[in-house]
Amino acid sequence: MKHILLSIACFCLSTAASFSQTAVKLDTVMPVRGLAIAAPSQQGIPLFIKFIEEELAPAHFNLLILRVDWNYDYKSHPELKDPNPLTLDNVRQIADACRKHGIRVAPQINLLGHQSWAKTTYALLREYPEFDETPHVHTEDYTGWPNPDGLYCKSYCPLHPGVHKVVFELIDELTAAFDTDLFHAGMDEVFYIGDDKCPRCSGHDKAELFAGEVSAIRNHLALTGKKLMIWGDRLIDGKTTGIGAWEASMNNTHRAIDLIPKDVFICDWHYERADQTAVYFAMKGFDVATCPWRKPEIALVQLDDMIRFRANATRQMAPHFRGIIETVWSGADGFLKSYYNPETYKQEVSDAVTLKKLMEAYKQMY
Ligand SMILES: [Zn+2]
């Protein structure tokens, strides 16, 4: 009996040791394995939690960036919430499921840019039109892209004296609801910045305006030990690199890379080519993750690149290459419908297919 117990004890010890060694190995090769997706609707919560527990967790995902925006029952600013938003209880359910499986959550509110979409002005500028960087441009006149106004999405004015009180209250409430020390501020594709007609921003250096806003949000989070994540496109020179106006900046914001605090986490998204700009961010001293979307073959090249960058970089740079964050840009409920539909996997270009390929890769690496 003693012998059997000893054997069982040895088996348990060796199993635990091999598990911990493989966990350490995956964390060493690829510390961040993330998904960025919209928060679900209230009705979508049960399926979303099933997805976390039965799909993301077994595939060793450890970061969930959740685009919440106005889909939360803000008590600090009830005027900004969508109809039927997520409640505190809903958010706690998601946060608890993630915590149980070692998945960190970074809730996201799109700040600075993305304050409108096509003809719809979103809550912040709808309720506080005085924060609008370009009040002379009317979303109801939107005719599609491109257009004479250069309207893609509206921005708020980063120099408006009232905007940060509102924005910081939202950040504080949302990070407290998720009980997390990560916050994603979006800040991608900011086309309207330093507008010539803005009485506060006109004539200012656009890189300084962008850096000022990143720094203000980062500094606010740092007061309570929290960390800022942003998309990286505004920090890349779109003209010199040839990456262009979307995945990089053609409006002179890119010099902000040398003006913002180094502890901002960069989500470096590239969907059509495996652009190796993660190296640029790491050389500047930033933690960076590469973010694919719906082309599985690109995502797998980006995964290989990330592993290679970590393996071949200097002792100083290697730790900055953090991993891969897959992005999903449809609504969460619609995405899960396609994720659980076998027909989806007949497609070559699909966010669900890309996610599955990454899941398989992480499981193999584990
Ligand atoms: Zn302004």
C-alpha cells in the first residue's frame, strides 16, 4: 500500500512538474496570447462565457481585450450608455470566468478617434457636442469613403478643458467593474486631429497633440497602478514605410513614438501583410504584440515572426516582443454564431478560421 501511495505521489509530482515545465515553455516562447473582440450583448453572455471556458482557456489564451465602449450601464455617466447595456453583474460574470482561467481582461473604450461611424455620432459627442474636434462636419452628410470632408470617424478635441473629467470617470468605472489593471484606449485611425478650424488645436503639432492625449490617459491610469494599451498605427510613418493611411499614419502623428511613455503597450495591427513593425516598437523600448485579423496564412507568418524575434533579439529587446493578439471586428454575438457554424471552416478568409489556426498552434506549442 505504502508502495502504491508512493508511486501515486511520484506520478502526481512528475505530472505537475511536466505541466509546469510546458506552461513555462509556452510563456517563454509567447507570453501574450490574446483575443480582441467586442463585448457581447446581455443575451449573448452565456454563450460568450462558454466560449471563454471551452475554447479560449483550453487553447491557452491569457488576454481578452473587450471593446465595451457605450455597452455598459455607466453609473457615473448614465447619459452615455447604449440601450440595454451590460450590467455590473454581466461584467462580473465575464471577469470571473476569465480570472478562473488566468485570462487577463483589458476593457476598451475608443478614445480620441472613432467617435462616429458613417452617419451615426456616438454617445460622447452626441451628449457633449462641445467636445467635437470638427463641429463643422456633420455625420448626417456622410456619403461613404472617400468624401470631401475627409470624414472617416469623428474625434474629440484633446485640448477641450472638459473632456478628460468625463473620459477618466468612464475609465475608472469600467476598470473597477472588471477589477482589472489593464485598459485599452483604442486611439487607432485618428484622421481628425489638430484641425485648422479648432480654436484650441489649430496650428499645434499633430504628433504633440497625439502624444499629449496618450500621455494624459496613461498618467491617469498610472495613478492607480494600471497600464494603457493602444493600437499602434498612429506611431508608424505611413509614407516612408509605404504602409499607408490606415495601418500607419499619413497625418504626421508618427513622431509621437518618441514623445509617449515607454510603458504604453502597443497592439501593432497588420492584416494584409506580415509587416515586421514589431521590431520598430521593440527598438523604441515598447512592449508590443502583433495583431492579425482574418487571413490565417498571414497570422501564422506573424506568429513565426514573433517567436523568431524573441529568440534572436538582444537580452534588452527580446522581452518587448510579447506575442499575438487576434482581432475580431464583427459583433461578438455574430462572431460566435459563425465560430460555432461548421460551414465557416470552408472559408479561406475568416476571423474564426484564423482564430482556430492560432488555437491549434498554441496547443501544439504547449
Ligand atoms: Zn481641438
